[in-house]
Amino acid sequence: MYDVKSMRAEEFISDEEIRETLAYADANKDNEALIDEIIEKAKQRKGLNHREASVLLACEIPEKVEEVYRLAEQIKKDFYGNRIVLFAPLYLSNYCVNGCVYCPYHLKNKHIARKKLTQEEIVKEVTALQDMGHKRLAIEAGEDPVNNPIEYILECIDTIYSIKHKNGAIRRVNVNIAATTVENYRKLKDAGIGTYILFQETYHKESYEKLHPTGPKHDYAYHTEAMDRAMEGGIDDVGLGVLFGLDLYRYEFAGLLMHAEHLEAVHGVGPHTISVPRVKHADDIDPAAFDNGISDDTFAKICALIRVSVPYTGMIISTRESQEVRERVLPLGVSQISGASKTSVGGYAEPEKEEEVTSEQFDVSDQRTLDEVVNWLMKLGYIPSFCTACYREGRTGDRFMALCKNMQILNCCHPNALMTLKEYLEDYASEETRKIGMELIDRELEKIPNPKVKQTAYEHIHDIAEGKRDFRF
């Protein structure tokens, strides 16, 4: 039976409830009176439940879909302003004992290059990332209790935080590793991580077990209940995601929202982020082998409906997606993107040579440098943000959500974004990017509504030009 507050995966992600939801959506996809009622509810900025959102996903009435897009764009502005947070992934190791059929790291793949970074190599990688201007990393590692034990992950986090090169520093380390125990989540919390990220891949249990035929990840319940254990272990911010293309997207969409509703109901705070990756080509993996791929139009609709349904949650688009696709979905709700990403183990300090056997997890569609991404974002009217202030000021979990739900972004996150952008412009930007950025900062400072905050931000921007760093509200 479906129970949003249950701690059992098959009860808070109920297959029966999802099937009933999809049937309800099919029955009402042309019910304009109900659709209008759902859209009116969404305009209250309190979100939608999985059943309401599924009706809008099934709806194909052009003017209603356009209304959802316009609403998603407005909600994005209300909650996140025009900031886009930038980060980079850092793959520590691709040793893995699982048999996931969609991932080239699977145990049976004998021709992928297996690598594991030493602490000395991590210093080189992080120094290279700092020299680009990155302040926020998401570390990734395959599941292998021998090669990648929790002690190795903790040592890597400690190393990353210890590296200070010129004006560079990694101020937030998010962690994307396999489901683990409450005790290990406590260790990650004590290590000072930001968000714990774990993609569900698929919420359809039967498909999940077929896609993960061997290894510890085969256990659907243990994997799906990981976020509850992470929160029990003291981690305030968790990030959800499904890999669109593995199963039917409407099923996944409903399951994803049910998971968010569960976290809110049990822990009082929903997911800090939601990621929306799609299956991409990789070594030993052909995305055409999965017959549930979604079009760019459907992908854009999903992004808009996530923003409308969980307005407080950050949404992440990775470099799996092309510049064109990212540009399309940025206004629909995306608040974080990666820049200049490498999905190989290492590869920032010394990129893998073309003739080498690759260690990449998937092909990167957006190959631009970080400076090119920053330049592009500003030309589109966005503020590229390297801010980590909330995490470092203790505004995590329900404290961040309260700030976001009260739409206090312009008095806090907005000036923080401008100050971190100023740091980037002073230390790393090309001449053209710096010129565009300085003009943008001048315009955006005027939008800060609180006079005292505005004056302080002006002073900090000046101080950054004089060589000082790391101001934050």
C-alpha cells in the first residue's frame, strides 16, 4: 500500500500508486477544467503532488503546455533569480563491482582503462580545477569496497579541502557515491561534505533489478532508502535523480516526485537538488540499446514540470547535454550546470590522449572551457555563480529551504553570486569575459532591494578588486 511516510521503498514508491497515477493522467489529459485548476494551484508557488504534475505531463494541449513553460520560467526567477551555479565533477576511481548494464564501469567490461587517483594525483587535479576558477566539486567513484572504501573517499575529501593554490580553493565538495550505511553517512557529514547525491536510475523495481543484475546495487530497497539513511546520519542536503531513457519517462517522473514528497513528509525537507541526466553513448554502451529515450521536447517539458512541482529544489543539467539543449532548459528551471567537465578518472591536469584506452563514464556533449561557459551565460543574461555561502554559513537543509521558500534570494544569494563572479573575473577570466562581467555586476548590484545589503555588496566588490577574497552574506 502507498504510504508517503513509510520507511520502506516499495511503500513510499508504490508501483500500484504510480500505475493509478498514470491512468488518472491519461483519463484527464484533455480535461481543461482540471488542468486549469492544477495550473492555478501551481501559481501559488507551493508545488504540485505527483498526481497533479502527471496530468500536466500527459497533457498535450499546446496553449496549456505553453502556460506551464511560462509559469516555470517565472517560478525559476522568483526562487533562484537569474543565477546559475557552476561546478565540476571529479572522478576519483572507476573500479566497480556492480553489473549495471547502462554504465561502462560495470565489472565485466575488461577493455575500459581502470584508474584510481592517488592523493598526489588529486592535488594536481584540484590545482588544475582551481586554476580554471572552480570552487565547487562533485566527487564520483565506482562502488568497490576494496579499491574505494569509505576511508579512501574521506581521505580524498580531506585532501581536496586542504589544497590552496594562488587565490584558489574548493569551498564545497558534493559527494556522489554508492548507497551506504548510516555510520558512513555520519563520517561524510563529519568530513564537511555539501550535498550527498545518488541517482535512482529507475524507480520501476522490475526494470531496476534487470538493469542491475549483479553486485550490491542490485538491492532495490537498500538503494532507494539511502536518502533516509543519509538524513539519519546528519546530512542535511541530498540530491535525487533518475537516468531518463532506462524506463518509461512518465513512470520515472511520478516516482521522482513521490521520492521528493516522501523526504518532505518524513524529514521536513525535500531534496536540495534534482538531476535529470539522459542515457548517453559511452565505452561499451550504446544508448540505442535502450528503447525509452526521450526527445528534447519531452526533456524540456519534464524540466519545466519539475520546477513547477518542487519550486524550492535546485535543478542540475550536466555536460551530458549539448549547449543547444542546455540553453533551451536554463530558463525553465535549471539552477546548476557543470562547466569544462571531464568524466574520465582525472583528466584535468593531463587530459587523456585520444590513442589511450578511455576511462570516461560517458561522452561529454558540451566541450567548452569554463571561461567560454561563463561568457555564454552572461551573454544570455545569467549571473554565473561560484557561491558556497549557504553551506559554509550553516544554511543547509530546512534553513536553506526556508530562505528559498520565502524568496529572499535577492538579499542573500544574489549579492553572494556577484561577489564570487567578481573573484572569477579578477583571477581567471579572459579579457572579453572580464569586460562583459564587470558590466553585468554593475547592472545587477542595482537590483538588490535592501539598501544596507547593497552598500555592503558594493564595498566587498571594491575590496575584491583590491585583492581581498571570500566575502559572503
